Amino acid sequence: MAKGSSASANDVKPSVKSRKLFQRVSALVFCAIVVQLVSFFSHDLSQLATPHVNLSTHRASLISKCSNIHTLAGPPSSFKTSSRTRDGSDRWVPGTPPTLLKNAKIWTGARNGTEVVYGDVLLDKGVIIAVGYIPPSLLAAAQARGGRELRVQDLGGKWVTPGLVDLHSHIGVYSSPALSGASDGNSRKSPILPWLRSIDGLNTHDASYELAMAGGVTTAQILPGSANNMGGQAFVIKLRPTAERSATSKVIEPPLTLTHSLNGTDYIRWRHMKHACGENPDRLYGQTRMDGQWNFRHAYDEARKIRDAQNAFCAKFPEDLQWESLVDVLRGRVKAVDLDGIVRLSNEFKFPVASFHHAGETYLVPDLLKKTWGGAPSIALFASNFRKKREAYRGSEFAPRILAEHGIPVVMKSDHPVINSRYLLFEAQQAHYYGLNPALALASVTSVPARAAGLGHRVGTIAEDIVIWDSHPLTLGATPTQVYVDGIAQLSHPYPLEKPAAFQELPETPNWDKEKNDTVRWEGLPPLTGHKVVGRGGRVRVVGVKSLIGFNEMDDEHALETVFDDAGAGNDSVFPEGRVVLVEDGKIVCIQRPADSCASAPSDVEEEGEVQIDLHGGSIGPGLTTYGSPIGLVEIRLEPSTNDGPVFDPLIGGDLPPLLSKGKEGGLIRAVDGLTFEGRGTLLAYRSGVTTAITAPSGYGFLQGISTAFSVGAPHALAKSAIVQPETALHVTLSFSLPVSVSTQVAALRTLLFGGKENIDRSEAGAWGKGQIPLVVSVENADIMTTLLSLKADYERSSGKTLKLTFSGGTEAHLLAKEIATAGVSVILTSSRPYPASWERRRILPGPPLSEMSAVTTLLDAGVNVAIGVVDESSARNTRFEIAWAALESNGTISKSQALALASTNLHKALGLVRPLFSIPDLVMYRGGGLLDFESKVVGVMSAERAVVELF
């Protein structure tokens, strides 16, 4: 018992302790609960005591959000741009001195582009303070503000315009030089990607920014590519570098969705969306236009559901990060772009369209455009870059004029890097040349694209950014002498060009009424062949001729010869109205001189059989030659059934099929065997003064084959003199872009040169190996050129023969100008206005205003035989403008004859085109101006070899 009692006693003591511990813990828990309850109720009671503090704030936020969803983007109608002169620009860099530009002709962009002010321009605080007469008080205030020195420059009557606005650009997302690590223009995840943003892929180190500003471009809309039906959101940026060096700091009026702050404005800022229809997304995703249209409708239906839910129950605000950008489209807050054939969609979902881009056939359906919900959008076009796709085949140089005549806003664009944005103004110049009103032409790259982007209150007029030009901005080759962005000069050491006073005047462009009307009548495909005056009755009297430059048929190289040039003589000339030139069977038989009126020139035909054409002070010049594009082998690049196709390359594709590898031809492909005639690109070049083309086989590998020279005006290969020279040169390519190493390519070329007698004695191979025809190497990189120069020297030492070598492409040839000249190598610049598109082309010589010399002048000064070509067949028609541009950039060191030689005799020498002695090359008739300006048009071709005069 005692033991048991003892145990019982021990059990009792812990039980007492446990109860005490439990009591203490319970008290603590109770206190905690009381504290929590007190805290909870006191917080709740405080809310009830001051309901206006939190509940009212929350309610106000909801009300504001609901009311804002119905607010349109952009400044209100009461907004005055003049108010910005007081506050300055949000992009102003403190410390930037004010600038006064005196004695300028200022195209302001106001009054539908018709306003020109003569006077001064004052820049301060990142904006244009005043133009015209500047009151002394404004000057004093600008100088006093912060004690900064006023910079003054006398422009001497030069033209000033707003900074150019490129509405369709891929600068920064397709960077130069092009590298796989900086190619962010397209996602290929899905055809519908509205949630992507171009700003997230923007490369701030793109070399294109500086180049574009050197062409006067200050603002650009950076779009995703066209691989998707909805490629994503676009952003408008200024091109100048910023101290922050970020992509966001370049954006003008960044939307709330980018910065998540109010951005200092009391209005909703515009957003921008890229859509693409047609062949690009269809090709990538294997879909049809029907699929593309459904993609759009389905995406907008999803956005509509969210919008309607927001409208219906705003307090519980439904949002979706994926579709929120499309919801803003439906709310009219987004400038939707690149919409082709989407008018029905805009009406179905009730949203406006800012602009249709590319839009090659829109000029044929102006009434349809006006049915777009919210009104006709702006139309963003190329000037002449057409026909690479079926949907662009009916594109026309007259589209800007036709659309403008229907009251539809016109924008000229670059689609950089498709066209180097530096030459955006050239697109507007061409539009003007083909009939667009000059005010609308300038507006097409300033105020109209600015308005289409919703930023007309900031850019596109004399508001923030300006460009000073060395000549009237619509003259060929107009070049900036300085560019101001946010009041900051962008050209640190500009090299200005001196141009004649006449370049300060607007060019008097030709009359294109007939061609424009025919374009509409034939729905974009008017007949392009001319009226042929042939046979013994083919006598043409050409009157009103102010200059005649032709070929000397007595010279072995058919050198150019100026027969007469009265263009600058005016009324002091013996022939103030121009001379008479008599032509029979395509050959000049009489030129009017003081002692000869050509009234009784020899002829077997009666006087009444004569055709007379008046050039109205125009010119007769040599037919030009085009090279570098696959003209004659390609009609629609992206339609294989319209093309000759790429050649088989043994270095990349493996051994030649037995059918090609046997026989004396040795597998060399001849371009002459694949020629087609009367293609639209070919005939347009012909109607623009190009009478001969030298074309190499098309290919993407090392060995292309043998080029040919043909008459672009001939109807077929069997026509008289259609084939000028069946075989001209052997063409190979050496490039970093090929799938085998450059050293492998050089080894292959070395084998062709040194591989034994059997490699040299085969037909065409024997001809170039023996120095009878040139070896033309497509090469851009200077390092590869040095290897080729060494290879040429080795071959000539070991063989005792001369190797005729030509570099085609030649972007970096200026770095080796002396060495190339010493080696006797010719250079054909297929991009005479260079662009660092790839790594092997990055060391360009940009030319004025960024460098004193151009590649053309540098090579000519070194004694190199230089010629100019083009890469795209659509550009062949602009050959005379290209050589004119080269002459203008020379600051007067290249004469008219030297410029013409760049696309004729120099090119023939480089490519092995040898005309028989006494043969007479074609001549071209220009009405109304010179050979190398915007004031003339081609009206006919004289072909003595084909015994025809063809009139257009």
C-alpha cells in the first residue's frame, strides 16, 4: 500500500502543475485572440468611421477606369501645339543650347503642304520656338534661359523641312550588319501574336540609325515583320542616340502599357499594331487567304468578348494580357497598320484603320478604301519597287498620284532594310516625278505619316525636328547639310555638296497623263511596247534637240562622244529652240548645223512618209546598260514558274549530273539559253533609257556560269540583233554567306585556274583562262579581294597570260582602291549608294554628308575602271538616276560623259561586251530636259542595228 500510496502521490503533483500550465497557456491564447479581435474590429471601425477615405478612392478608381475605356487616344481637339513652345519637349536634353538658323526657305508642312516661309528658325527646349521673323524678345529669352550661348548659322537661302517620318521601318529589329543574334523582326510561333512588341527586340546599336538621319529621317515606326497575320505591336521612335542608351528612351510618347506611368500628358497616347495579309504569312504557315481572314476574325472576336464584358460589368473589370492590345484596337486607341483586304473586318468589328501598307493594287479600288470603317486610311507605298510577288505585280509608279486624285492620303515608305531608309526622300521624289503634286509628295514623308501614326502634333511639321537641305528636297540627290532632332545637331562633321543655283528650284517634271490613264484602263498592266517606225519608210525628223551624246563607232571601245551640247547656252545659242536631227532606219543621217538645215537630207521616201517628234529642248543620249539583277531570267521572283530558276552548283550541291558533266561545255551554264523577252521589268527599263542588259545565270552558290548581253527592246531571241553577245563573262561568287568556307571557295577557284590544261581548254573556260573573256567575281569583302588579287598575280606569273578580273558588288573595294588599280581589275558597284547589310559589307564609304568621298569617286581617283549596276530587276529602270546621283556626289569631279560611262562603256569593258567596229549602238530620245535629271522622260529609242525607231 505504501508503495501504492507513494505512486499515487507522485501522480497527483504533476496533475496540479499541468492544470496551472494549461491555465497560463489558455490565458495567453485568450489574450492573443482579444488582441487580434481588437485589431480587426478597430481596423474595420476605422473604415466605417471614415468611409470616404478608402471606399470612395476605390470607387473613384473604378469609375475612372470605366470612363476611360471609352476615351479615344490622342490629344483633344482643344490641344494647341503652340503651348509646347512654353513648356518645351519632354525629350529636351538640359544644357542643349538654343540655335538660330537665319535666311532659310522653310517648307512648314502647313496649309496642306503649300506654306513656305522665308526667314529664320529658332530652336530651343527641344522644339521649334518660331519661324520667319523672330522677335528680339524671343532671342533674348532663349539666351537668358540658363545663361546658354545662342548658336547662329546663316543658311544662305537653303531649304528647311520637317524631319522625315518613315511610317514603315524595321530599323533596330532587322539590324545592320545582319546577324542571327540581332534578327528580331519576326516570331514564327503563330500567325496571331498581338501581344508581342517590337520594342522588346529593338537593337540600339544598329548602324542604320546614323545612316537614316544622314538622309533626313528623324522618326520611324518600327514594325514587326510580315510573317504573321498579327505580328505584334509597333512603336514610333526618334532615331537620335540618347544618354540612357535604352530602347524605351527612343520611343516618342510611349504608351501607358510600356512605361506604366502617366508620361506627363493628360491624354491617352496612341498604340500601334501590325497586321499582314497575303503571301508572306500564307507562305510561312501553309495557309490560304481564307485561313488568314479567319485568323483575324477569331482574334478580334476574342477581343470583342473582353471589351463587351468590360462594358457590361465595369466594377469587376475583366482583363487579359494576351488580348488587351486588340481590345484597345476595338476601342479606337491603336493605329492598326499593314492591313490589306481587311475592309470587311474593320466594318464587322467597328474599328478604324490607320494605314494600308505595301497595298500595291489600292489605286485600282479607291472607292473600296473609302468604305473602311472610320474613313479611308492612308496608303503607304513604294515608288517603283514592285513585282516580286504575284500580289504586287500590278503595282504602279502612278499609284500615289491616282490615290491623291481620289482624296486618299498617300505615304511613301522604305520598309527598311528593303529600301535603305536613308533614301526615303527618293521615294517621294519619284512619286513627284511621276505626277504627284509636289506639296503632297513632301507631305508623304512628313505630315501624312505623322498623322497616320497619331503624332502629327509632334513630328511631320515644323514642331520639333528639322532638316537643312543642299537643294530643293524634290531634286534628285538632295542631301542634308544638317539634321536637328530635339534641338540637337546630329551630323557632327558634315561634308556639304556645292550645287548650282538651279537645284534650289522645284523640278519641272514631265506630263504622264496618258501613261497614268492607261494604267487605270488596263488595271495596272498597260501595254509597254512602243510604236515602231521601220523599213525604208521609217524616217523620223527629231526637232527641239538641245544636246546629243553618242558612241564613236570608229573607236575600238566605242567611247562616248559629245556631238553638241547647247543646253546651257539659252538664247545665245545659234539654235535657241534646239536643233533638228534626221533619222532613217534607226540611224542618224543628218544633224542640223549652221550651214545645214537637214531640209534636204538623202532619202528614197517621199516627204509625206516622215514622222516628226519634238523633244522641246530635250536630249539624245546613249542607250544605257544594266547589270547585276536577273533581268531577262526572272519575272516574278517569288513565283518559280515565271523564272529560269537557280543553276546547279557543284561546290555546294555535289557532283554535276552526268548529263551536264560530259562534253566540252564542262557543265558551265549559259544565261542566253534561259532568256525570256518582253517581261514588264525589262520593258519598263527599256522605256527608261536602258537598251542593253548583261545578265548572268541566277544562282546562290559558288559557280553561276556564263553571262549574256541582249537587247531589252527585242521581242524574242531570234529577232534581229536581239542577242548582242551570247557569251560575255564567267561568273563566280566568293562570300561568307555560302555554306562552305571562304578558303574552300578560294581553293575551288584556284583549282579552276591551276588545275591543269583540261580545265582551261573547255569552251568558255578556255576563253576566260586564256584572258579572252573576264572572270567576274561577286565579292563584297576587302579581305577576300586581297586574296583574289594575290591569286591573279600568281596565275599570271605561272601561266604567262593575263587574267581579266572584275569585282562585282565591291562594297569594300574603296579600301583597296590603289591595289585594285595597280592590278588592272575593274569594279562594278551594284550598290553605288552603299548599305552595310551584312558583316562582309559593313565597312562602307557612305558618301556625303557623312564622308567627303564616295566609293565611286575614290575608285575613279585611283584609276580603277568603275561601273554601276543594280541588284533588283525593278531598279533597272532607275539606272540613269543612279549614275546621276554618283555624279552629284562627286562635287563636280564627274562630268556628264563620265557619268554615262558608268552604265555603258565602263560596264562593257568590265563585263567583256565587245561591239564590232562600225556597229552603231542604240540612242535614246529624252523630251523636256537633260539625260540625268527629273525634268525629262524617254519618248523613243533609235536602233540602227535593228533598223527601227520605237516611239513611246
